[in-house]
Amino acid sequence: MRALQFDTRDTKPRLRALLALTGAAAAAAALIAVFKGDGGAAAICVVTAVYALGMILALLWAFREQVRYNPYSYNTIFYMGFALFALSVMITHIVLSIRIMNDPGLYTAEYFAHARMGSAKTYMLVSSPFLAVFSAALCV
């Protein structure tokens, strides 16, 4: 039986597309903020959700490529973990944009900032049990 051999040379996936995606999303959000002011909060949420979707796709591609070359690398954990965090951000912004569209007067800039900061907290609360099990499994 032939053992699996992985190519561990400098074959790490490059994520240059994320740089372009980040620049485009930041420019779109800045233009919406300048031209629409407070009325563009839902549009900025949609732009952020689309940006997170693009990040998820790029990171899943990078994860797949990394597993092909070296599945025992820390990069595999980083790509998948960051993709899961981007999924959490995307879901948060989809829900937030729907709420803002339904009742735009109720949601202020402070609520908008609080919801964005809360997405990281929500991700940590949801992922903590999985991290605890994974850490325990590493010890075994």
C-alpha cells in the first residue's frame, strides 16, 4: 500500500483577491455613507454581507488548496476558522439589514455599531464549545 505524500514546498495559497475585495467593499461603503448619510445603513449592511460572502468563498478555496498540499498545517485551521467567522458576520449583517429595512427610524448609528461589535461576541459564544472539545481531543 502506498502512503500518501503531500507536497510541502512553498505552495501556500495566496489570498490576493481578499485585498481587492476589501478595497472595493470599503470604497462602496464610503460612497454610500457620503451620498446617503444615515439613510444608507441598510445598504452598508448589504455591502458588508456581500463582502463577507466573498471572504467565505476565498477562504474556502484557500482551505481546499491548503489541504491538498499540507493538511497538517496551521493554515488549514486559520482558513476554516476565519471563514466561519465571516459566516457569522454575514448572518449578522443580513439580519441587521432586514431589521433596518423594516423599521429604519428605530435603528440608530449607535445600534448599528453595537450590532457589528456584537457579531464577534456571538461568534465566540457559539464557537467556544467546539474549541473546548477540539482542545480536549488534542490532549488525548
